[in-house]
Amino acid sequence: MLSSYRQIFAAPGTLAFSSSGFIARLPISMTGIGIVTMLSQLRGSYGIAGLVSATLAVSAAVLGPMVSWLVDRHGQRRVAVPATVITIAAATGLLLCAHFSAPTWTLFVFAAGMGGMPSTGAMVRARWAHLYRDEAPKLHTAYSFEAVVDEVCFIVGPILSIGLATAVFPEAGVLLAGIFLAVGIALFTAQRRTEPPLHPAHAHTGGSAILNGGLIVLVLTFVATGAIFGSVEVVTVAYAEDQGHKAISSVILALWALGSCVAGFVFGTLKLTGSMASRFFGGVVFMAISMVPLLLVAESVSGVGGLVAVGGALLIAGVAISPTLITAMALVERLVPAAQLTEGMTWTTTGLAIGVAVGSSVGGWTVDGAGAAAGYWVPLTAGVFGVLTAAAGLKRLRAGLDAEPGSPASAETVDLGR
């Protein structure tokens, strides 16, 4: 099993860009939940905390593809470094406003300014694709490894962010996320020999990657997936607080990521056959179904037993995440031209960010209005929406896979209900 992973690191520089990319990706799992934890303590409202976190997610949804569009055209280092500087400046403003009780509107302004954070995950995967584009088994293993890295980020990140915010001072989680971003991007962009070369100008004349019909299906489905992620995070923090153990929410969320991490590690060693589109649809269905036990145990069990039950339900639910995301990234690599790969992968992240914005906001409102346990209706509803969207676009995904990337058939936008 481990031999599959050893093979992908045989190329010089692979360990360096992947490990530095890990550091730079930690803030993704720390900032949203860090803002929620920080502001719920300083402002006393999960509604406001969720809205500020959602503002960051919406801003990332708008600015992220623009930053990646520039990366594809001008190179990773030339774009990622200034984007990081702007993000760090905005994060500093957010922390100062939160600490000194500035007007609430200032929190939204600086949260929006943090949305230009470069998509390190997309840049790392673009490097793997450049190395192994003609070696499908190695590329599958590389994408699987990066999915595991993502999940490790979501195991370590929330524990650090929530733990520091509750045990040291409320702003500590977001502060550490900013430090990780600055250090990680500096180390990652220093790896110049593995940076993908720029494509010639004529390769960028086909318009935005989002014009691809199959990519639209993935992005819309990822909106639902992001809503699951965002709502589960907010609701789980609130549920743990209701049971008198708020700090344990980080451990519970880590179990969710752990289930995904183990599944992704195993998935990367498999020799897969059959349709990627069908595998993606199956993963979306599993994610939706896995939300049912979570809701049932939260509403029927309380106290420490409820926390244990919710943690167990999330551990099982996590099994669907990595295989689904790995398959989605492989679909993007097949659907969009190489010259638009960073942008194409970032659009899927954009879908997640939009979903996180909706999920965290609706989750926060539901918690404030109906209680923490009822909040788990939000991810279940999002899961159902994801299944319906993926089912409606399944033919479009299959048609895109049958066409050459960048061809008219691949890029055609049509009614997803067809």
C-alpha cells in the first residue's frame, strides 16, 4: 500500500512543495471556525459569528477564481505572494477590530478582505498534474495523497484554532492561521523548479473555465457539499456548548476529518475501473445519507453520551468525503484544458466556499432560533440538494468525459436538468 505513495515522491522537489503546501493550507480549516469561536465569545452571538465567517467564504468565492485565473496566466509565485500580503493585512484588521470592540460592520469589511487568500490546494495539485499528467495511476495517487493532507489540515486546524481560542485568548486561533499562511506561502513559492511553466497566450483565449458544462455540475454540487461542511461546524460547536463541553467540539470535528483521512488514504491505493461520474454521484449520495444518523443521535441523546454519539456518527460520515473530493478533482483535470487547471480546481473550491457561507449562516440562525440539535437539519437538507443536483447533471459529466478537454462539447453549457 505504501509503495504507491513512495513512487509519487520519487520526482525531485515533490516532498518540498507538498509539505510547504500543507502549512499554507492549514489556515483554510482554521479561519472560519476560528472566527466563529472568537466572535461567539467576544460578541455573544452565533448569528453574527456565522455571518462574518460567511462573509469571508463569499469573498473567497468571488476573489478566489480571480486569483487563480491570474496564477494560470502569470505564474504561482508572482500572484500568490502579493495575494498573501493583502490577506494578512485584512486578517490583522479583523483581529484588531474584534479585540477592541470596533463597530460590527468593520468585522465584515476585513473578513471580506481576507477572501483573496491564494488557493494553495489548487496550486499543489497543478504541480502534481504537470509532473504526472501522462501517468494516470500516479496522478490518482497524488490527488489522493493531497486529499489526505487536506483532511489532516481539517483534523489539526480546528483543534488548534478552537483550542487556542478557548484556552489562551479568543483571537489566538485566527492569529495562528495568519502566521501559518505567511510561512507556508513563503516556503511554497520558494520551490521554483517544480512550478508549472506558463502556457502560451493562445491557450488562454477560450474564456473562463466556468464555461465548461461539466465543471458547472461539479461546482453546483460542491455548493451543497460546502453547506454540509459549514453547517456541521457551526452546529457542532453550538451542540457541544449546549452539553457543557464547548472545547470538545474540536475533537468531534477532528473525528469527522479522521474518517475522511483514512478513506482517502485507502482510496489512493485502489486500481479503479468504471465511470468517474458514477463514482462521484455515489459519493454525493453517501454524504447525504450519512447526515441522517447525525440528526437522530443529536435529537435523542444528550450530555456526554450525546457528544460521543455525534462524534461516532461524524466519523462514519467522513468516509464519504475524501473519495468524493478526489474523484471531483480527477474530473476537473479531465474536463478543463491544462492552461486553466488552477482556475478550474479553484472553481470547485468556490462552490464549497459559497456552500460554507450558506451553511454556516443558516446553521447559526437555526441554532439561535431552534436550538443546536435542530441545527443538524441544515446539513441533511444540503445533502439532499446535492444528490438532486448531481443526478440532474450526471449526463453532462459523462458527456464532458467523452469529449476532449477544451473542445466545444466539453465546454458547452446546457440546461442541467436535461
